[in-house]
Amino acid sequence: MVIAIDGPCGAGKGTIAHLVAEKLNLVYIDTGAMYRCVALQAIRDNIVDDSDKIIEMVKKISIRFDEFGKTYLNDEDVSDLIRSKEVTSIVSPISSIIPVREELVRLQRELASGLNVIMEGRDITTVVFPNADYKFYLDASVEERTRRRVEQNKEKGIFSDYDEIRSSIEARDYNDMHKDVGALKRTDDQIYIDSTDMSIDEVVEFIINKVGEVK
């Protein structure tokens, strides 16, 4: 079984997918974290502006997840490192490199093979698993997504400027929706969820109920 969730940054896809995975005993695959791993390695290798070297690099690195949702790059736990401001600022253009997307889509399908999975990202319902059993589009207003990101940073002891975070989110939205390949799209077969005024538990319950309806 495949549950696919797409949506813009800051909509809560990762949190929701992780909780649904726990409740339904699914394997959670965080595709956004995979692109962040590529961005982190590009920074470390000082090849951020060299697409050809990034393409070669992505074929050599190892990315995996454990049962606790941690992300490993070449067997190093990088769960926190890939959420840095530096990585966030370059992940969208790096994810626009077509051979990089093709390689990671191949890996995503490989990781999901033969398993019951929940996978979230930008093009899961449209490119990675267009025939997924369940397709959701998780959204929230720009204002709410900005507020959430500021609060998340505050909890980590990181000061964030609201206007700066909002501008970053708006720029990311534009880039994600205008990629030549793997663009974020709304489709008729997705179940749309506007989480602006919903709690995390309400969104989780909504998805689980929808899955139950089909059964």
C-alpha cells in the first residue's frame, strides 16, 4: 500500500506522515530529506554551483532512514544538519536538476518496493507514485506556514525574522510550482486538506478516516 502526500513547504507533511505511519504501522519515507542530503553533501564538497559534479555525487552517496525517522547520509545521522538555513536556501534549485530528481525518484521507488509506505514531498502523487492507493494534497496559508516555521525555530532557540521567513517560503513555493520536472501540482484525484485551522491530530485523524473509508 502506498499513501502519497504532496504540498508546499511548512504545511506539516513530515509531522503528519510520521504520525500516520506510527498509527497505521507504515514505513515513512521523507523525500524532502533526501534532497536535503544531496544539498548538504554539495555544500561539504563545495560543488553547489556545479550541476555536473552534483549529478555525479548523487550516484555515489548513501541515503537511508531508520525506524525512528532519523535520516542518514553515508551512515551519518544528519537529521538536524539537513534542516539548517544554509541547506534550506539551496535545496530547491538543487532539486530542480533533472538527473538528480531521476536518481532520487529511482531510489524512492526502490525504498518503497514491497512495503506499506507513506511518502511525502512535492511530486509523490504525480511523478513518483502516480498510481498510489491514496493521494493527499496538504496545504496551509502562507501566513500560517510562516507562523509555524517561526515557532519551530523558537523552540530550537533560533531567532527568526517573520518577514524573512515569509519571503523565503513564498520564493520556495514559486520555485516548487515552476520546476520543469517534478513541479508541485494540484490534481483532481488528490484529496485536498487545508490545515490552516486544523490541529495536527485533526489532520492525522482525517487521513486515517479517509484510508478507512476506501477499505
